[in-house]
Amino acid sequence: MENIKDRILYRFMAVDDLEDVLKVEHESFTIPWSREAFYNEIENNQFAFYLVAELEGRIAGYCGVWLVLDEAHITNVAVLPDFRGKGIGLTLMEKMLKLAQEHGAKTATLEVRVSNLPAQSMYRKLGFQEGGIRKRYYTDNQEDALIMWVTINE
């Protein structure tokens, strides 16, 4: 039987993807980014790169990064609830880290809710380690963020 992962196309996000990306965003986060925020990221931010996971014309997930000097900062990664647990988020992250590496990034970092254990587990699979805490980072409930880092280029 064909694996769902084998039918997914990974590619750069385009403006035409924004409506579908916003669906993923709204189903994934309590404080979703706006259409304008995504538009500005992909059209105006020279440091930003965004990938989408597309399945049969539908965006199942996406991942973003800012590449500044030799550091990659993962801005967000999200997968529609129906597609979680199928390796899509992990593959998006792998592809994003490879892209960052190709652009000369030596390290990658991200913030994740201290309560989001599934995401933390995925990041650890990619070699991320705990680097600290950002107190009351999330404005919806004042939850702390765990800062995680990984070396991607020596």
C-alpha cells in the first residue's frame, strides 16, 4: 500500500498558497499569523524561506525559517490535524535544515511551548537540544517557551 508520504510534494510557498496555509495556521495555533504576515514573509523578507507540503493540490503543512548570517531560526512549522503523526512535520524540518545548511547556516534554533511534548520529541529526533527558557513567551496564556538548538554545519 502506498504511503501518504510518497504522495506529498515539498516545494517553496507561493502567494497562491496563502489561503490553504492560513487554514493550517488557524487549526494549529491559538494566535495564528495573518495573511499579511505570511505575504510579507514570502514577498518582502529577504531572510525568510517557507516550504509547503502539498498533497493532491491541498496544503497539508508548512515550515518557515529566517536565515541570518550563519544562523537559521525556525519561525514556525505546522501540519493539519488530519495529517499529523505521518512524518510530514519531520520531513518539512529535515528539508528546511538541509536548505539552511546549503545557505551556510551553522546552527538552527527555535522556540516551542514547554507543554508541546510531541513537537519537542520531533525536534530531538533531529538533534535539537534544550538551550534555555523564554519566560511567558506565548501571549495567549503566558506559557514559557523552550529554546532549542542544533548544530547543522561544523
